[in-house]
Amino acid sequence: MDRDYEDRSDFQDPGGNSALRAASKRNPRNLPCPTCEEPNKLTPRDRALGYQCNACANAAEGGGW
């Protein structure tokens, strides 16, 4: 299997603009965004990487979600 494909499979939206990780039993989307504080926006892996939700990340980058 292509190594790039394996790396993208860990993402919520492989090939898309989101850096968030896919939710799973071991990595549930059960944490709030640190910026907007909306519940269930991040996984533990997202938080460990210092991410915020897609809407907040896009707003910080000057785009509209």
C-alpha cells in the first residue's frame, strides 16, 4: 500500500483541508475546541497536537468555512 495513502487515512477528511484526525473507539471526538469551546469537536489526538476545530482554524486563516 502507498505510504502517503496510509498517512491520509488517519485524517477525518483525507485529501481535504482538515488536519483533524479521524474519530474511532480509541480516539473519540469527545473534546471541546479550545477556541470556541463547542463540545465534541476534537479527538484526544487532535488535542495532543494542539489543534482547534475546523471552523476556528479556517477563521484564523482568514477563510469562510
